[in-house]
Amino acid sequence: MPPTSRAAAITAEGPPLDRSLAGVPQGRTVRIDSLHAGQVTNRRLTELGLCSGTLVEVLQNHGRDGVIVGLGSERLALPRSLAVRVWIAECPEVAGVAGGTAS
């Protein structure tokens, strides 16, 4: 039986595409809201600098394959299967600036 509510859909299938890093168009800067990839993977992403509150710029996202993000002066390539587990929040006040954390 398919989920009947938006909350059930998020729990069963991950976040809606527009709420995950996988759904962000190239050139947009977003703030990471939360990670939902499992304890070990979440810890590794945090070690790489992808943690709640961090600003990242999507450098490449062609809607298939992986997503390349800019994090300060670094670039990280994430497989799409992992990018859908990184939930984001839009940052309309930030245009093209990446690599900071929330103050």
C-alpha cells in the first residue's frame, strides 16, 4: 500500500527531490539541513565538512549521475544515491557563496 501522507512518503522513500541535494540546480547555493544516510556515512560526510548549517554551492548536477558541490575551496563529488540523503534548506540571501557555516 502506498504512503498516504507527505510525512509517510518522506519516511518510506526519502525526502521529496526538491528537498534533497540531488534536486538542486547547478549554480545554486544551499544550506545543509540534515543528513539521512546512516550513522557511519553521516559521520564521514561530517568529517568532509558536509554537516548541518554548512553552505554548499552545486557546481554540477545534470539530473542523473552524481552531484558535484563546492565547499569553500574544495570540491566534493557525491553519488546521486547519497545526494538524495542530504536534505537542504534554500538560502535566498546568499548568492554564489559557499563554504561557510551558519552563525
